[in-house]
Amino acid sequence: MKAPQACSGFVLPVTVAILALIAVGIAMMAQRSDELRRLVLAIEADRIATRQVAEASADALFLSGALYRRGDSMGSIKLDGRPYLSSSGAVVRYTDAGALLGLRRAPRQDIYQLLVALGLADHGQIERLTDALLDYTDKDDLERLNGAELPDYLPAKLPPPRNGRVLTPAELQRLVGWRDLPQDFLERFAANVHTGPVRSVNRYTVVGPVLSAMTGLDRTVADELVKARVPGTFLNIDALPTLAETSFLAMGRYITVPSSEVLVTICPLRVDWCQHLSVSSTGESAFTPWHVNYSYRQPRRQPLPDPKQLQALPDQLPDTPPPPLWSPFSNDLSSPPSPP
């Protein structure tokens, strides 16, 4: 009778061990199954997001070539970065490049003042950042006093300076000194600049930091002036100072029509990234009425607004045509100017 007792005492631990191994195996399979399910859902969300971006991009190309531009609008679309809900279900924002500072032709003082307006207080650092950007874009290898040329890029294991215009705002992360800035500051700077050829700014859409940079106004004062601008009206610049270094026919730096370049941000709802698109209207071209300057994807830092609260993208021509445009410096004339 003792032998069976010994055998039963041996079987029990083995059974418990086998059950434990089975439980561990099931738990591992469940974990892998959950991971696979999350991966499948992520792939599906990315597929839907890619389709939404493609459809919203196609809309942007068509609208930029088909709708007229006046004041702060392209057709009925406001070019102030407000969110709309596209027909594909993505949140889209249209921004007039004329609201921002053009890096391609920006004078040194404007870049310097924009860095100040966005919150940098170390003037030595601002000098280095400004000179590094100008050295990156000029065509020579001569280094400015606080700048950076090829010998400074090699130890940092960075691509050499382009010695040409910056192609996208995201390219600033390749510059010596700039790549060490906090990511949120780089993104704020990129949100206030464009890389197109336009040097003037639109009085209907110019944003506070850019107005501060161009006039030397305190950032708070510039923000208040922009905030006080009545929607659909242009900013009164008659009493605004203009820095002598940045002024050539000072009033000529301000226009009252949108730029030929529109910046489009497309944010699908189910992913944590947004697509940034720059489209130029080239209606005089024999090949296409638009041109995509760049398109890149960046992480989305802020939550999206509730889609149910958003206005649908007004992608139709308004019922009433716009008034005639007699001058890019003023479009409020009810009739053509009288001949002298």
C-alpha cells in the first residue's frame, strides 16, 4: 500500500508544474495575441490615415488652382490656420504663407527678432543661431563671426551646409546650434516661417510673432494688434514702426492679398501624426496650375478638436464673386482708379 502513496505524492507536483506551464503558455499566447491585434489595428489606422491624407492633398491641389484669393481667404476657406473637417474625415488647416516670415529672403534682423519674439533671451545664442542659418544658406564658404561652415558640421556628424535655400522648415534640425534647441521651440519657429519666394506679408493674415519681428514691436503689443484685427479686415500699419535695416519702400513689405503659397496641415483622427504640405499656385504654367513644394510628416503634439464641432471644409465657389483687384497693396477700391 505504501508504493501507491509514494507514486501519488510524485504525480501531484508534476501535475501542478504542468498546469503552471500551461497557464504561462496561455498567458504568453494571450499577450502575443494582444500585441498582434494592436499591430493590426495600428496598420489599419495608418492605412486609413494615408488614404485621408491623399484625398485631402488632392483637394488642396485642386482648390489652390481653382479658387480665387482675396484678403484672408481662398474662396470661402479662411487662410488663418483654423481647423476644418475634410470630406475624407481628417482635420485640415489652411494657412497663407503671407502670414509668416519667408526664410528664403529674410534679412538678418528679421530672423534675429523672430527668435526674440518666440522667447529666446540669450542674445549670444541668438547671434549664433542667426549666423549659422545665414551661413547654411549663402553660396560661399566664408564663416560669419558667430556662424558655422563645413568644419563645424563634420565633428557634429551632420550633413554639410546646403549653401542654398532651406527647402522645408523641418530642415532647420540639420543646422549646427539649431539641432540642440528644445523640440517644442523648433516646432514653434517652424510654425512661423515658410520657405517660399515671397518676402512681403499679408496684412489680413500676419501673425503676432512675425509682426513683432518685422516692426520691432514688443511681442505682447504685436499680439494685441493682431487680436484686435476685425476678421475680414486688414491690419492698419500706418502707425507701425519698420526697422530701417529691413525696409525697402517700407510699405511695400505689406500687401493685402494672400501669397501664392498655401500651407496645408492634414491631421487624420486615428493616428498621432500630421502631414505638412506646401502648395504654390502656378496658374501661368503650361503644365500644371499648382506645384507641391514639400510634404512631410511630423508627430502631433496637441489633441485634435472635436470633429462634431468643426465646420466642413467650404470647397465650393461662393455665390458672390469677389470685388476686382486693382493693386496687391489695397483691394478695397469699388472702381478702377481714374486715369491721370
